[in-house]
Amino acid sequence: MARHVHIQRWLQTMTNAELIDKFNYLESKFKRACEQVTLLANNLVDCRVRRDMAKRHNKFAAEYALKMEIATLHSLYRYYYIYTVEFGNAIDSFEDQLTEGAVMENPTD
């Protein structure tokens, strides 16, 4: 609750143009984070395919190295996914606060 009040006060000190610029900046960061999640998911799929191939051909050293890579990629994927979801929620609340103040007419443009 205290954070919400702090954000409200901060938003009140900004002009409409600054608020819209801030929203557009945050939205571009969110889109970039979504792209990173997609890239990590694709890398995970590729790595799993390579691991399955190594397992099928009894390449134990390669299989082990790929297992370690999968574990690392999966951890990064989870971190970015959680960050992106939380960032998206923050953008939604920021957008709600902007529309409550009637600053933005159409925020999705």
C-alpha cells in the first residue's frame, strides 16, 4: 500500500508527455524480455534434441555436457519468465494508473 502511494505521488509530479514516454520505454523493455524468453525456450528445445541424439548414439560425454547446458538454460529461462511476468504486471498497473488519470487515450498504439 505504501508503495502504491509513493508511485501515485511520483506520477503526479510528471507531465503527460513524460508519463507516456515512460510507459513506451517500459513497454519496449517488456517486449525485449518476451523475446529473450522465446529465444531461451528455443535454445532449450534445440539442446534437448541434441541430448537425445547423443543418448541414442551412446555419446556419454556429450550427453552429460548437454545435460549441464540444459540445466543452465532452464534456470535462465525460469528467471527470465518470472521477471517478464512480474514486469508485465507492473506495466499493467502503470497503465491502469495512467488511464485512471486519463493521460493516455489509446495505450496500445
